[in-house]
Amino acid sequence: MSRPRTPRWRAPAALALGALVLSMAFAASASAAERATFRLLGSSPIYNQVDVHKAAGGSVAVRPARYHYRITVGTDTTEESGHCVDLSHYIVTGRDYQVDLQTAADAPELGSPEFLAAGWLLSQEDDLIAAAADPALEAGAIQVAVWQLSGQARGLDAPTSSPALNARVTALRTLAMGRQVASALDVAIEAPASGTCVNRDALVRVTGTPGAVVDLSVTEGTGTVAPAQVVIEEDGSAVAAVRGTTIGSVTVSATTSAPTLLRATKLSGQTTPQDQLLLRPGTLTDTATQAFVNCDVGSFSPLAPAAPFVPPAPATPVTPAGPAAPVIALDMDSPRMAAPGGIAVYTLRVTNNGARTATGVRVRQRLGSGVAAISGRGPKGSTVRVAKGAAAWKLSALKAGRSATLTLRVRVGRKVTGGIARSSASLHAGARSATASGTTAIVRKVGKTEQGF
């Protein structure tokens, strides 16, 4: 059966200095909500001010956005992002609040289809905002959809005074209908227990929550599994194939993201802060093992008669092929959040997955509006040139199986406060190329007036 894993919290880097690690500072509790110190860091992206029609009647003028928090439990601290689920109270940036972190075990309504759909939207938000032509509209629409799903906003086609926002809210509600984050995972190999022939496939069946993206890998033994990633279909299953390349057992591991939905709620008798909905990162894993045997011996089907020997035709001379071009990968680690006027750091990782040394590797990173490059670094033997809106590195050589780390320090402009900074990178090494991209939320302070109070 699936086994949940809840990572421990790690102290994050300063907000303006790099990516904020999403990890947990508390253990799951089935008996009582977790007490925490909760601080709003700001919001981003932020949509225009609109009137939101409350489910209980009346309207409130707000700027719907995505919120970013710092959460402290004991001596452990993390940063997380989420959305408001309370239109009757307020929260302001820079103030420490005492809250209870509730799960469905503490508040059964968090296990309802509506809250589960809201949690699924939160789990997809990074990708939705990154792909949106208007990130502010996307974040605002997700917030309004979360208000509807949590019973705060009127559940009609016109929950706000903005037609454009309402149209996107409706589309997101349709997308999230019946969805939830992964809560179950099981992997099984459907093949005879006595074994599968070496170099032949055995069926791998993965079952779990529909829509879950599952990574597959061989963690013990010698073999391959393909595809390396599957998506659980609407019937709750997906299939792959495992092949053992030598005699022995092969173990396939399956892993999927399985965050827990949390509500940070004000303490009894308190009027602040307004309740917030967020996700606690976690994963589900499961494994299955299959034996692979030599089918030329033992109690397997007899071998087919050998075909008559036919002398080979004279070989045609073949011109030796040139060396294979190295396989190069490029990854970008973007700061998830940054402070306006502060410093942020982008990290690029170049990896040579080929069998030969790559030479003349060139990497270029472009920065979006409002972010200016300050300085860049690379490994020994590399060169870097930095302009205001871009940086370029050249690596003379990168050995097979090795990686090189490139960093770029940038200054975040104040004009992009409350918005999204985009960056893209490209790599060229002979005939090989690769690209990577990322987004960074530039947080803006939130006051009572931002929430209609």
C-alpha cells in the first residue's frame, strides 16, 4: 500500500536571497490542530480592486491575490503560499498572529468536495500562473474560486464586479470540478510470481487518485521502466512496463506529490487574522518487485527449433560514424518570492548526460521587465558576461556525467511590486540545445484597505 512521507521543515534562505524551500515544520496530528505563529509576507500577483459579492449578502471591495506566509512551529520555520477563506475579517503584512493549523481531522468540512477542489486548484497554481498571459488575472480568479468553494463568495456566474474575472473563475471552477490532490497510490506488477523472461516486459499497473502525476523508477536490480512518468486516468489506473536486463529481481518505485490541505484559522475569541487556505507538502510512495529469469533453462516453454544456418552475405563497408553529440540538460531554480528593491538569485544547472565530454557549451539567460542583472558566476574555466537584462556563460568543457552550476544575482525593481518577474534561459552545445524558464512573485504589503476594511 502507499506510504505517505512528510518532510521536516528546514530553515529557508532570506526572502530576497533565493528560492524558498517548501517543506514542513510540523508532524501530522489526528487529534488536535497544530498551534503556529503566522505572518503574512505579502501578496502577488494582485488583480485590480473589485467588489466581491458575499454568500451571506452584501459586498466587500478587495484586490484578490495570492498570499505568501511565514509559518513558525516551535523552532522550525517555513514559507508557504495560499489564499484567503474569510471575507469577514482581515490580515495585514508584517504582524505575527497565533493560529491553529487545521486538517480535515480537525475540521470535517475541509474534506468536502468543495474544499478538496479548492486544494487541487492550489496544487496547480504555480503552473497556471506561469502559463497565464495575465498572471494577475489568473491569481485573482483562483482567489475568487477559492472564496466560492469555501462558501465565502456568492456561487453565481457573477461573483464579482469584473466580467473578465468572472469568466475565468467559471473556467477554473469547471477545471477543478471533482478534482483533489493525490490521497492514494499503489503499484503492482501483473506477471507470474515464478518470474518473467529476461529482456521481456512485465506489466506495471499504478492505481491512485485520478489526475495524479506519478514518477516511476527502478530502485533495485538491473532493468528499465517505461514510461518514467504516468498520469492516473479517470478510472483510477495507469500502466507502464518493466524489463529486467539481467537475471534477478527488479523493484519499481512509484512516487507522487500528495500535499495535505490546511486551514490557518484564528484562535477562539479572536477577530484576526482572516482564515487562510494552504497546502502542506508531502509525497506518497509505493514499490513492487518482479523476478526475471533465464527462459532458456528450467520449466519454461521449450525453445523453438533453431532456424537453418544461412551464410551471411558479404558485409558492405560502412563509413564510421562520428562521435555522438553529448546529451545536455538545463534546469533553472528561480526564487519563488522576492522583495521589491531587494536582491534575488537565479541558479542554472547544466548537466552532461552523454557519454562524451561536451565542449563549447553556451548558456544565455534573459530577464523580464523590472529585474536587472548585477553579477554572474560559473565554475572554474568558464566565462560570464552580464548586461542589464541578460547574462551569458561559456563553458569550455563539461565532462560526461558532470554538472556545472551558474548563478545570477539580480536587483528587483519596485515597479514590479505585486507582480511576476519572468526569466528564460537557453543552452547550445554543438547540435544540442535546451531551454528552461521560471517565475518569481514580487510581494506587496497588504493592509486593511486592501481587503475593504
